[in-house]
Amino acid sequence: VESPNAETTLVRAAIQGDAEALEQLFLRCAADLTAWVSRVVLGSADAQDIVQDTFVAAFTRLKTLRQPEAFRGWLRTIALTQVRRRFRKQRLLRRLGFADVEPVELESMVSEDAPPEVVTELRQVAGLLRKLPADEALALVLRRVEGYRLEEIAEQLGLSLATVKRRLAAAEQRFQALQEVQ
Amino acid sequence: MSPQHSLSEFVKAPQVSTAALHLEWHEVRRRVRRHRQVRVAGTVVAALVVAGVVAGLALRTPREPFAAGELAVAQETSRTLGLAEGSEVVVSPGGSLELAKADDTEVVFLLQRGRASFDVQKKPSRRFVVKADAVEVRVVGTKFTVQREGPQVEVSVQRGIVEVREGEVVKRLVAGEHWTRVAAPEPEERGEADEEDLSEPPSPTRSTPVRHKRNLRTSPNTAQTPAAPAATTGGTEPLPPLPTTTALPTPADHFAAAMSARAAGRDKEAILGFQQVCERWPSSAYAPMSAFEWGRLALDTEDDPRQAARAFERTLELATSASLIEDALARLTEAYARYDAGSCRRVQAEYLRRFPAGSHVRGVTKACPP
């Protein structure tokens, strides 16, 4: 089990320009972040790219990190920015007719002991993710899949609570409509 | 974060191998370095641009107003003159330029001697003319230079297009082109002159009314284009045939194939693949990771600590990454622990010396048999 203090020490060293500390941080955090991003985007295909973009963004502005002990939370915030950017780009490309809605390969990601209703719900969320506006999609997945509280979603997305409520309501409405159709 | 209700417990995390993480790290490190280099280069370029602008403004000759009927004579330093309509003229030392006319329809300069450069404000409704002896240069919006030494006149265009007129003859010069009229032609050049040159009317100021063929200087970019090799320009020597090569396997291909073999449970094939990478491409980024993966397979699935020790020793020879060296030392301790207590303690001491706060300290400390 990694010691939080050891990680904070590494972050401080990395901020001071220690290259080995950067590498250690990456090796300690990359697997966890990949797992988390895979759950947020409900697919592992994009996760690796997003994680790489996240670390590049984080390491090039590490000096702006005010609280070294909050490194992992900060990484997740940057990762969400990368996810949002990717969702927007994919949506734009689809609207312009340059890309199709890619089928989600959930089989390899859902554990064998998942109840059928859970598999169905995950499939519905994954299907909607590719169609909703980026912020609605993120609010939905953080709420439905990660089970975050509204305040936590607002903090992670850098939005006001009211905005999160509005976007989540819109996403949930579409989600309910999809469930009724199916 | 404290999830209220969560589907995430039913979503499996993808397995990321140590080797894949190390490969990822290489890519992240490369991109971070590139980002920094680009940022530094951008800062340097911006600083140079700012310095250039500041220096340019500081060194810029004050612009004097120039009105119709005035004569500007530059003695030892150049003079920068501005017309009310926005155009600018620089008269070089020794030059003499008269602004004969300047109104909404026409601006006319008379270059009496020397050199003058013109940066002309684009204004289609008025003619902009520079007369130098019998030569007349007409422009719309451009930047050009006219030089006159007695009857010799030279015109250079830096931007846009100008028309050079001499009697009935009109030449158009574009940016980068240069035109010269000299007074004393070589006799043999008369024969080389084209019909247009021979038919032109004599200039009253020239004792020998022959205009040389204009000397067109191509723009630097064109001039510096290297000559194509004979074989590509229809020369007599044909190009040699391209060598017929088959696609050579790269270390990346071998590494990926070995990883696939390992994922499919074909451990011996995977070991062979990793061995090939680190022996055939020892300087590639894949070599240290391949040696490490080879050792892991030998130790964990083949139960062959001697082979594993060789692989981890090889990893230590190839690796430059501190984290990989740390991992390899830890696994090497584990391998030696199974058959060579002395080597185990030696490697254990090495690990603890180099990584006293490493992530494998606890396991390494307990690894060697008493």
C-alpha cells in the first residue's frame, strides 16, 4: 500500500524539477487513473490516450498545483477536462458526418457477477454518453456509474451546483426516455 | 469521494502491465520534453520579435513631411519622407528627389540622382509615378527602389508590381525582379538585343540610345532551388532501380507480438520474443522492458530462477529508468533467493543502498534466506 506521505514528497520533488520523482509519480498513479478513466468513458480504447494527455498536461503545469497532497484529485480534474474535450470533439465530428456512433464494447469491462439489470443500465448509460452534450454526459456517468454526490460532481467539473442539477436533470430525462423505449 | 450508489463496482479495471506502464512513461516523458522545448522556443522567438520591434522603432529615422514642389537632398545620411496620403520615401545618402506633384489623382516624383526607396500606400484612384531620366515607373501599391547615376537607372521591386516605361516600351516587374538601364552598352550586346530593344526610340539624354536587355533577378527562393539531378530531368543516365526490400520487423513489432503471446498463455514463445528484442535491438526503448518481462515470465510461470536471474541482470545492463532498475533489482533478489543466498544478499544490499525508501523495501529485506 502506497504511503500518502511518500506520494506528497514525490509531488514536491517533482515540482522542484526532479525527473525521477515525475517517473515515480506516473508509475504510481497511471494504473489507477486508467481504471478510473475507463469507467468514466465506459471503454478502454480511449482511456489510454486520455491518461497520457492528462499526465502531459499535469506535468507541464505541475508548478501551478497548490496542494501537493491533492495530486490525485487534481489529476482526475485534468482527466475530466480531457474527457470533456474528447466527447465534444467526437460529437462535433458526428454532427459533421465525419464519424459514426461507435458501438460500445462493454463485455470485457463488466464483471461476470454483475446482475442483468446492472449490465442493462451500464449499456444504456454507455449508449447515451456518445449522444449527450459533453457536460451532461459527464454529469450522468459520474452520478450513475461512479455514484458521486451532486456537490462532488460540481467540484470535479468546476460547475455550480445549480448547473450540475440542470444538466443532470436533462441527462436523466433522456435516460428515462431511453429506458421506456427499451 | 464517497459514492452513494455505484455501478462502478461491476466495471472491471483494465489490466496494465508493468512493461506497458514503462512504455507509456517513455511517451509521456517525450511529450513533456517536447512541450517544454516548444514553450522555450516560443518565448525566445517572442522575445526576439519584441526586441526587433523595439530596436526598429528606436533606430527608425524620423519621418519628415514631404509636400509637392519640395526637393529632398540627402547628404551623408538617408532621409525618410512621408507624404500626407501615407506613402513613404527613403532617399539614400547622395540622392536628390523632387516631389513634382501630389494630389488625389496623381503623385509624381523626379529622381535627379542617387537612390530612393518607395513604400506606396495602395490607392487605385491615383497614379503613383517616379521619373528617372526618360524612365518612368508606375505603381499602384507596392514597395520598390529606383536608383539613378547619370543615365543609368535601376529599378528593384520588393513587393507588388510596377510598370517601367521608357518611351513606348513598357515592362512589368514583380516582387523580387530587378531592371537596369545603362548608358554605355558593349558593342556585341547590340546584336543580342531583341527586336523590341532595337525598335525603341532613342532617349534624348543618351549619346548611345541602346537599352540593354533587362537583368531579371529571380527571387532568392527560386534562385536557390538546387538543380535537379540529370536522371530526373530527362538526362541520359537513368535512375537506378529501387532496391526491393521486404518490411523489416521493428523492435516494436517484436515486443507487441511477445506481449500478445504472453496474454494468450504462450509463455515460451513470449520469452523467445522478449529475448530477441533485447538481443537484436539492445539500444531500443523496448529492450530493457523486454528483458524485464522475460525475467518475470521465467520466474513466475516457468519457475526457472537461473534464467530469470540472467534476464534481470540483462535488464540492469540495459535499463536507464530508475524505476525499472528498482523493479529489476527487487526481482533479481527474489530469483537469487531461490538458489544462491550469497548473490541474493549482494543484490539485496545493492537495492537497499540505492533505494532506501523504495516501494519494494519490505519484500527485498525479507527475501534472502538466512
